[in-house]
Amino acid sequence: MPAVDLDPTDRRLLRLLQRDARVSTQDLAKAAGLSTSPAWRRLKRLEDLGVIRGHVALLDPRRLGLETLAYVQVTLTDHVEATVAKFDAFVRDQPRVLECARIAGAFDYMLKVICTNTEDLEEFLMRHLLAMDIARTSSTSFVLRQMKATTELPL
């Protein structure tokens, strides 16, 4: 999918929106130096083009009892279509998996997993991920302290 051409005003609107998705169109327009109608049209265009995919609330995991964050690297037993499809379906259905990327290097996948505690992570690994019998190896790295976490893209 080709990148969308953005002018400086589009970029300014997107930077502002990334920082606060609840801001009103009127306030967004004012901060971007536009009137409300042109700002709304630009936002609508960016939504129609798929640049803006949605609006979300960012939750504090610790306030919700999710204390353990880990990165799990996984190598599959093979790379036939059925195995890859089974793994992809597993990942999509697992609420503990925040992100999954197919990677190059010593492992096939990198998962970002969040759990209530280390026992919960062990249960996820042993009773779910490894129990599928399609993972040849896995390596888990616990996050001791998160130095930066953002959803804001550089524009």
C-alpha cells in the first residue's frame, strides 16, 4: 500500500490528534491554524484514506493488575502453510499478546505479551503457546523497566 502524501497542515493535525484523540474538531482546527470546516474535511479525508484507523483510550496496565511484560521469541517447527496459519490464528485469539511480528534472524516471531504476574506468563507459555506443538523453541525476556512506550508516530 503506497504512502499517502501529507502536507504540513495534515501532519500538524495528525500530531495534535495523536496526543489527544478526544480534542474537539474546533479546538484541533484552532491549534492547527484552520477554521472548523476545513479541519473536519481534512480529518475525514485522512480517515477515508486509512491514515487514521481509529480512536482509542490508552489504559494503565498496572492499574488493571497487568504487572508482567515480556517479549517472547518463537521458532516454529516448520514453515508449511498450515503451521503458519495455526500460529497466526493462535496469536490473533490471545488477548495477552499485544503485538506479534514475523521477524528475520534466529527466530520466526517476536511476541509482546502482558500478564498479571510471572505465574500467569508461565501458564500462557506452557498451557497455550507450547502446548500447540508447533513451536520448536522459544526464548522469553522479561521487561524490568520500560523506558519509553508510545503510540505516537514521528511525523
